[in-house]
Amino acid sequence: MPSLSIVIPTRDRGASLMETLAACRRHGEGQELEFVVVDLGSRDDTPARLEALAAEEPRLTWRRLEDAASPAAARNLGAALARHEVVLFLDDTVRPADSGFFKAHAEVHARWPSPGTLVLGRVGWAERPTLGSELLEPLAPEAVGSDLTPYGWHDWRAARGLNLSVKKSLATDWATEGFDTAFAPYAGGPALDAVELAFRRAAGGTDVRLFHAPAAFAVDAAGWNLEGLMRRHADAAPLARALVARHGAEILDGLGLARLESSLAGTAGSGDAGAVADYLAMIEGVKSWSRLYDSHAPGDGEAMKAALSLAFAEGWILSAPAGANLASGCRCALESFRQRVNRAVQSAATGLPAQGGAVEGQGAAVPAWHPPRRSAVGRLRAWARQKPALVRAYLWLRAVQGR
């Protein structure tokens, strides 16, 4: 199996970084690994900790970038320094969960050695291990479907930098052909640099295919909550706008944003200008309800996806150019939220998944469905009794939108 170079950008997280490196060393026994850490000008004791660890760990290489804030710049430098053909990018809070982590990445690259093969591992939350990495890295959830198909192939839209391995040969010169710092502007913030890199290499003729390997399971100890994730998704929307500006409006469909962008281009009605503040207040109200609902039902992934999708849409609307029909965009965002809640309710009644799986063209099969033991109406009533807040929110949205 191929050897791995583990590249970890870091800034002001010395203690967390040491725990991540300890987990990598512990679960990487028996495999040929090297660790490349790039410090983005930390002001804590990170450099001293790395210096001490390097004295006892010959596989550790580290560099310091004084004038760079972007983790994309750190990833590029780390990939350039890597000695092995497979480069695995981790975050300084993302830790391998078991000894199968590195093996899962290496096995896929051994089986498919082409330069365009990317492997995406799964990232669970330390607080909520059942929730997946599709919620941590911001992008409109419609872009990648409800969930990534396990052990299946995906395209550029599924690329995420938290637990991603690539061939070093994916770029000839990582400084000029690697991750674009414009799509990961600062450490700890939202990042779409992996999405942009995968799209750019695919558009340039590389046969980019991304394999989702849940066996490469890591745990993110960053301490996520819905409030922080909604902010992260809203802040990512301007990065998505920059992605469209860089590569053309034809990728709007792939990002799941064509309908929302089309609504912003519509002709404003006579009362739309004055209604924008009311619509934005309504969106904030829905987000507040989502936070309260999440505190009572923290395992409801579909409700969380609906809230994150709404936050992303709000960021997209607020970053629209002058003259956009913001009221129409808000109506579209609220309608999408209502539809997501509607699918969750329907899923409870029928036993079918809330969404049909991966994006069109990826060949993902819908899971087999078995008839419920009770009638559909009975299942719906039972579910509604368990989650009355979600049902009330759905009915409220229907009422305010005049449906």
C-alpha cells in the first residue's frame, strides 16, 4: 500500500494539535507515515510544542508561515514538502478514530492509482458522533444530496478539506496549481478551496473522482453547535459567489443555487422593497426556532440540514449585487425550508428517506423500503406527537406564505 504524508495546517491551537498528532501516531503504527505541520503564525505555544515534538519524532516536519492567514496556503506548502505520493489533509482538531483510518485511505489509492482519485473520509462530531461531515463543511446541502453515498463515487461537489487524501501528482506545482487562498481566507473559518480545486482540475481535463470511505473515520473535537454552524454556512455564501464568478454561472446548478439565484434576478413587485426587512426578520425567527428545536431534539439531522441550508441561502441573498430582488430571494429560501420540513414529515409517514440520496448522475440507489407496521396516518400521528415543535413550524410557514 502507498505511504501517506499527513498535512495539518494550524494556528493558535497548540494543545489540540498535540492531541491530534498523538492520535495519528497511535493509530498509524505499522504504516509508513510522515507528518507535515504548517503553522500560520501562531501566537500561543504552538512553535515550542512542535520544536519539542520534532526532537523525538523524526517523521515530523514543520514550517511557519508568518504572513499567511489562509489554511489553503498551508495545505499547498505541506503538499509541496510531502515526500510520499499520497497526501492526506487533516485539520488540527480532526483525529483518527481507530487503526483502520490510514489503511482505508491507502487501500483506495492503491486500488485506483490515477492522479484524479480523491478519497474523502468521514468526520463525526465529538458531541454528536452520528451526525456527518456534510454538516461541518459549508456548501448548500442540495449540492451533494442528503448524505454522501457510502463507498461510492462522487464528483467535485463532495470535496471537503477536513479529511481528504489526494495524489501529490494532482498538481505539478502546488504553489501555483494547488488550493486557492481566496476560497479559504482565514484559519478556523469556512473553506471551499477543496471544492474549487477539484472543479478546476476536472475542468482542466483531469478525470477527478472522489471516493467516500466511511471507514476512514475521524472525530472533530472543535466543539460545534448549531449556532456556530449556521454562522459558518452564512459566511461561506460569499465564497460560493466568488466560485461562480471565477468559473462561470454554469456551475450554479451543480451548487444547488440556480433556483435561488434566478429568484434574485426576478422583477420586484410594488411592495417587495418594503417587505425585505420583514422577510429577513422571518428568516431570523426560523433560525431561532431551529436553535430551540435543536436543543430539544439534538439528533434530528434533517431539521439541522434545513436550518443550515436556510443560513447559507440568507448569506447568498445578503451578498447579492445591488439591484437584486431580495424579497423574491427570501421567499425562495423560506419555500425551500418549508419543502425540507415537508419531506421530513413525509419521511415519518412513509418510512422513505427524507431525500432521494446523491445528486443526479452519480448512480446512487435509493435504500430499500419495507412497508411500515402501522398505517401511514398512524405513523405520522405518532411522529407528530413526538415532535410537535417541528409540525407547528411547518404549519406556521405554510400560513405565512399563504399556502
